[in-house]
Amino acid sequence: MVKSTFLDKLRRWRKDKEEQYARAIMEMPAKGTIIKAIPFPGVVLIMGRRRFGKTALAHEIANQIHKVRNVPAVVHLPPSAPQEIKKKIQKILPDWIMVTTKKEEWPKRCVVIYDEAAQTAHARRTQSGAAVELDNLIGVSGQREQLLIFICHHSKKLDPNVVREVNRIIWKQPTYAYQLFERDELTDFTMKASDFFADLRRGRAYTEPVKKLLKKSSLMLDFDDFRFVTIENKLPPYWTEDLSTLFQDISKVGHKAPGY
């Protein structure tokens, strides 16, 4: 009988890890719900193409956690956001959601929606004072019982310190270009997400029913259990079209967004 060496064990270990990685990519994703799939506290990153419901999903996550846990939420805007925009957004949100531009105003035990995250947590500013401050806040978010939700089109724009800390990544229909220009570590996962939405679309034209199906669907990577999960979301009851365009002209404040 040949004695197994540590090198043999290392090879088997690496093969097992490769199999685990391949299984996560190739298996059909499980079906989940927002409450069961999203950790609290935790760090979540939502990525995907423009105008496909990333912000709406973040708000519905906050809405459902508020209903189940009675937890308030914060919408974090960049310091450069005009005061007028901040006031208009606050006016159309329920009273359990606070709009702020200051990280020190994030309360304990809350959900933080960090929309357009690349504007203030950009990869090119990873060593800035603001980036270090955000990294520290992420580090203590567990002790402070906070769920931090970062929203960005793709992770290459985002501070790598944020990406490394996430418990979940959620995709809202990434385009084919996203997988071509994504961070190397996430390319396979983004390709999986691209294939998932292509299968949902099944080559059909972008009619309104198809758009609604794609907008309410999400593919999530659970890094804790290393598996993919699908979730569906509706619009939160307070939703308006303006909340998906936080950094654009909001002259249509109060107009209801098309439902899913």
C-alpha cells in the first residue's frame, strides 16, 4: 500500500475545490426569497445594466426587512448632491427611510442603500480618505447590525475593498459587454448571470411583458454557501420613477413608475 503524501492530499484538495467551483457555475440555481436569501447584517452588491431595477430591488429589500424586523433604512447620496434633490427624494420616501450625505448619520441596526456607489467609492480612489472611512464602516457593519447595499453597474468601477467584503452579489441583467470587461475574479460569475437572463428572454423581442419579466428577476451569488439563487421582486409600495434616477433631473417627482 502506497502511503499518501501531503502533495497527494494537496492535489485532491485542489481538485475538490475546482469541482465545488464548477458545480456552483453549472448547477441550476435554487429558488429563493428576499427575506431568506439576504443576510442581516451583511454586505450586498447589486450590479447590472442601466434602467433595469437595481435601485428598486434595493428598496424592496429594505422594505421587506423593515416589515419583518422593524428596521429603518438610509439612502446615502454623495456629498455633492444638491440640497434640493435631497429634499425632494426625502419627501417621496416613507418616514422610516432617511436621506443623508453623511456616513456618520448611519444609525445602528439599519439598512443602508448606497446608490450609484462608484461615484463616491470608485476603484481609482481606493486610497483616499473617504475610501478608507468607508472601508472602516464596512468592517464594523456587523457589530453595528447594518445591512449595506451597494449599487453599481459593474464591479470594475467599484473600490476593490467593497467587492472583497460582500456576502451576496445580485445581477440585474448584465449585458454581454459586462462579462468582457469585468474583474477577472468575477468574469465566470457574470457570464453565468448573462446566460441566466438570456435563457429567460429566449430570443424574444423586448416587448413590455418580456421587460417586466426581466426586471423582476435577479440572479444572486451567495458567497457564504457558494451557490447561485434566483429571486423575484416587486416594486415597494412607495416607489416612484424618480428613485431610479437619483442623480438625474427629478422634475417628475411623485409620478408612479410602471409596475412589474
